[in-house]
Amino acid sequence: MPSDRSHILEARLPERSTVFTDPDFTAAKAKELEALANHYAAALPLRPRPLPPRPADAAGEVALVTGTTGNFGSSLLEALLAKDDVVRVYALNRAGTNAPERQRAAFQERDLDEGLLDDAARLRFLDVDFAAPRFGLDQAVLDEVSFGAPLASFRVFLDALRTLVDIALACPFAESPKVQFVSSIGVVINHPGPPPVGETPLDATSALGSGYSESKWVAERMLLSVAVQTALPVQVVRVGQLCGDRDGRWSENEWFALVARAARFTGCLPDLDGDAAFLYNHVAAAALLEIRTAPAQVLHLVHPKPISLRALLAVAARELDVPRVPFFEWFSRLSTVGAAATTEGGARGALSVVRSNPALGLLGFFGAPGSVGRDGAMASYVPLSTEEAVSASATLRALTPLDASVAVQWVAGWRASGFLQEG
């Protein structure tokens, strides 16, 4: 969910807002997103001419990756280092963040193969300034890179994504690097067409309602526009919900974990529904590497055999020994808890209250206009086409449906960490 939660305790019950009921407002907002995408796709640098081919003795692929210390990023880094044909990985991190130490801690926390981090010849951590031209990287690094991996959203990161595009266009060889961008299924939250949503570009109106989804859409449109203008190979991968590591424990910042934690205040779980096309981090990372060579420009990285979200929540409710209630009743109970916490927090402010009780962040997540329908269906958990992704990924083709009983493992993991007892 978006990181800016300062407004969330003011959220109201989700209902159709002006974004959806006023055609003029919707059209104006969509034009704003289109203009922003055009801004980032304008004034592209010309590729130098003539360009030689890459050296015939090039040993393998080289990856330039951002976000490697996060949940999915750590699994992606492990998958890259485990591949023999990847000869070097450059992990970009903000200067002064002690990336090697944080990376090792992230691997240890997620029970990933920590020994892979000891291969100094293949893994290089680079301190960068994301606001500097070409991130302040040496030309020797830029000449070697073969593709880019995921960036976060919002304006500063859109700037960084544009910088990656400029780096790719400045490649001194005829074969351009491929830019692979990790987007989100959140861009389909307001998709107007019938399901399943295709692996195709979407109109801006599809992503309206959340700054997070809107920024992902801008990044998608910018990259696809760059590809048309320059023939730079790009790939947009819309990643769905990731449900933890090999041990089954989700990140405690994800909505499902926070719903479980909120049960101790609300005394219930919401009766939500939708396609739960969840993937484990390591499965998604393996599939992402497999699909990077696919010719398709847009792919959906979700479980091709989804199960019912309602079934997962039923198991979780049983484990937590609480009932499930209609979504709007649950949201009302959580809003009451939030209002009381705000009153008690006083001068600390809403953001401080959320930091002390992270479950209240759900008010902003579920309070976004149109995020949940009157029937409890989550808007972003609609059926998605996966033909292109499945065709390109042996990992996805081999998957069997999740068993709803996996929620037992999730709840046990959160209990073991103390997450369900804190706050």
C-alpha cells in the first residue's frame, strides 16, 4: 500500500466518488496522468551512430537492479545469483544506507541462500544518487549492463525510471539493454471492461483512485511510449499479491497480515471476495526471470490458477477464533477504533497513531474509492489473463492452486513473530 498514510484516519466508508460518477472529473484526471506520462517520454536522447555489436566473447547477462533489500527484491536477487548465465549483478542503493549489511539481514530474515551474497565477483553493491544524472554511475558500469529491474513508484522514482531509460538509450552497442519494469495489478482497479483483463496497455481511467496505481500507470505508459519512439526493448510486468517467503510468513506490512492483526480490535474479519491469485516471493522471482526474454510487452505475473479470497479468509478467521462479517460492518468497526485512537493520540497526529497501531493503515487502503464493491469484492482482485506470462514461464505452468489451509501457516507465522500480540 502507499507509504503516505497521514490522511488515512479521515477515510470514510468506501463508495463511488466523483472519480467515477462525474465524467468530466474522470476525463480531466485521466488527462493529467496522460500528460505526466508524455512529460517523462519527451526529449529522449538520440542513440549514438554507428553502433557496434556487443563483443562476441561476452560471458553472459549483467543485471542492474533496484530495491533488492525489500521482500520481493531479496527473492529476485537470490534468483539472479543462482543463475549460472548471470555473470554480474549490480544492486543500486542510496548512498549511506549500508546496503551489504541490510541485504544480509534481509536474506537471513527470509531464510534465503545467504552464501550467494559472498560471491564478490558477481555481486556488486553500488551507492548511487537517484537524483544525479545517470545516478552518478561510472561509464564502465553503464556499458556492461544488459537489463534493468523493478523501481518503486511516485514522482522521485518516475524520475529514476526515466534516468534508467536514458542510460539504456546511451548504450554503446547496437543491441540495446532491455528495461523490465515491475508494475502492479493495482492499475486495473477501475478497469471498465469485462473480465479477464488482458495483458495489454490500459487507459488511464483504469488506474484512477490511488496515487500508487496512478503512478504505476504513468510508468507503464511512459515506457511503452519510449518503445514506440526509439525501439528500446521494454517489458511491463504487472505483479499481483505476493504472499510471503518459503516459510509462508507474509510481510507484516501487507494488507492480509494487517487484517489479521486488526481482529484483536474489531473482533472479526471482513467477508471479502475476489480471485486470490497469490504467489510466493521466490516463485514470482523465478517467473520474472523466465519471462524477461518474452516478446510480449505487457504480462501479468499472478497465479494462473487462483482460488477464492473468501476461502482463505474463512480459514484465517477460524484460526483467529473470530467471525466473518460483511465488509462494511468490519470497516465501520475499524473506523470506530481509528477515531478513538485519534482522540487518544491528540497532538501526536494521525500518522503517529498509525505508526503505533499499523492495522489502522487499512482505513486508507480500503477507504480508497471503489477499492471494495458492495458485495465485498476487491476491485484489484478481478480475473486477469495470464496467457503471455504462462507461455513464457515454466514455473507458472507447473503451479498447482494454493490450498486455503495455507492460511493456517500464515497465522502461525505471525503469532510466532509476536505480530498479532503487539500494539
